[in-house]
Amino acid sequence: MKSNSPYYSQGLATAYVSGGELKFSKNMAQWILKTLYPKQVGKVLDVACGAGEAVRVFQKAGWKASGIDKSHDMLQLARERNAPEVSLRQGAMQQLKGVGRGFDLVTCMYDAINCNLSVDDLDTTLERIFKILVPGGRFVFDAFTVDGLHRAYDGLELHTRNRDHVVITHSEVDRRRHIGTKVLLGASRHPNWEPWREVHHVRAYRPKTLTRQLRRAGFSRPELYSWPDGVRTSASAVESLERFIVVAERPKKP
């Protein structure tokens, strides 16, 4: 099995945006602002920013917002959807090259954290994010539960069908390693309905594993929230959900 998924191609990027990515990122960004920062602004980085919807939400709310994504084609869409002065960089979440430091908030949405297919990669990502946060800064992300991944990655699905895109997926999951494999077959009106095929992987982690690795990276006070209702909950209650949100803080200076 490949250790990494490929970059999102132009075909997948445009079809992906026509699906649920924009709505999910918008809703999660608005929940973060309402729940965690009701009357505050600051500096935020959205990791695996995709088409930049969350960046747009934060920027419109008065934040100094930026994004990073490893896909050139996703970033092209993000640049089209954001103001020219917004910083959008290409890079992997395990490196975060050139994004700077001093962030009050780092986000990672639409189960992108599950693209870390090994604990080593997950640890590297968490360590990089910890370093670029200010003391008291937060890392907020959503993640698949193990059971949620097993349910979601199960068989054939008509993922997208509209006037511009058709995408069919076939998914299966390694139930021992909790790694899901999704084969995507698609075509878009532009250019000329040319077909494409991609294979992507994600890995689910138990809530207790994520909170343990966060603490090892230096974070304190990991909090879990159910999604989409956004209610504070426990690790045991989270297990029955499809996905959940984690809020972790870099400790303040003594």
C-alpha cells in the first residue's frame, strides 16, 4: 500500500469543490468563530486548505488568514476564491514550509488530518503545528472515528453528479489497520469530459490515540466535540459518531 496519496488533480479538485467540501469548511469555520472566538480576531492558518473556503470565512471575519495545501490545482481554486493579498502556499502538512509562526489558531478541516497514514507522520504534523502557534494558541481539526471510517468506506457510491461533473467512487477499508482506500473515477465538462482515475487513502485514529499524541507534541487540554451539533463530549461517546472535532491548546507561558 502507498504511504501517501497523490495530489488532487485538476479534475478531482473541481469536482470535489462542487460536492461537500465548501459547505463543510464554511460550517466548521463559522462554528469555530462562534464557539471559541465570539469577539476576537487574530492570525489563522488553515492546513490542507483545499479551495480556501475556511480562509475566506476567517478573512471576512477580520482575521489575518492564510492557507497551505499540497495540491497545486486546489490552490488555483483557492486563489480564485480569495483576495489577492491572502497568502496561499503549496506544501505538505508534515513540513509547513514558509508559513511563518505566531499563529493564534491553526485549523485542519474535512478529515484532512486522517491523511497522516502513520503515527510517525501524525506526530510530525502535530509537532510542526505546535511550533507555529503562539502560547495559548489553538489547533482545531475534525477527524473520522474508526467506526465512521468503516461505514463511510464501504462499496460503490455515486459521489457527484451535476451538469459539470460525474464522480463514482469505490471504497474499502482495512479493518485491522483502519486505513480506507478510495478509487475515484470521474469526468468533467471542462476539458471535454476526459476521464480520470485516482486512488486516495486515509487512516482513522481512536480519540484516545489522538489526544495522547497531542499531549506528546506538547499540547494541553485536548477537548472533544461531536459533529455536526458541536457539543462538548467524551472520548467514549465520540466512538459512535462518524466524525468529531478536537480543540487542543499550546500551553501559555508560566
